[in-house]
Amino acid sequence: MEIYDEKMERIVDPDLTLGWLEDTVRRVEHEEVPAVQEIWHYETAAEYENGGRDVVKVVDVPGVPAREAWEENVPIQIYHPYTQAQLEEIEAEKKRPTQEQRLQRVEEAMSRMTAALAQLQTDVGAAMAWMMQKEA
């Protein structure tokens, strides 16, 4: 698929870190093609002692069937460079933690809180046992 810039000039291998591609079509108008009759002749490929020969057909001008003018939609891509603001937003997005990283942080915090809660239950149980011993 051909790639063009916004001025419709063909480009090769655009830098997709600095821009994006838009899928579209380009209308191409083809001119009428007049018919051309095939022109050919025979050439001797081999001759034999008995006077026989093998011949091959050699095409001098290939025939072309007539065709009316036609239009065609050709798929292309248009390269649009990012604006400076878009590039800055992309850089800021790269610095933000991913969803997986945020989920991992939440899981780690939950694990620490679960451990702290278990320790608190142990401490409360020990304190209650100490208070009950003291009362008895």
C-alpha cells in the first residue's frame, strides 16, 4: 500500500513515533485504451533432411484489447505528523504507570494491609489475654 504525506507526495517508511497513518482511497482515472492488433511472423526453429521444418510463432507487437476509460479506487494511507502538544501528551502517557503496574501496587498494598490486620488481631488477642489474667 502506498503512503503519502498531507501534500499527497509519496513517502516511504514514515516514522510512526512522530505521526500516524489514516486509511483512505485515492481515485485514479485511467484513459481509454485503443485496440492494437497483434502482429506476428513464423521463424524456422529446426530443419530436417526430408525437407520438413519446425516453426515457431514470434509476436512482434502484442495485441491489446480495447478498453473504455475507467476509474478505480486505490487504497492508500496518509501520514499525519503529530502536533507538538500531541507529542508532549504521548511522552506524558509513557511516564504514567500502566494498568498492570497500578494493579500490582494495589495488590502489594492489600498484602501489607492484610499482614498488618493479622498482626493487629494477634496484638489485640494478646492484650485481652493479659487483661483477663490480670483480673483473675
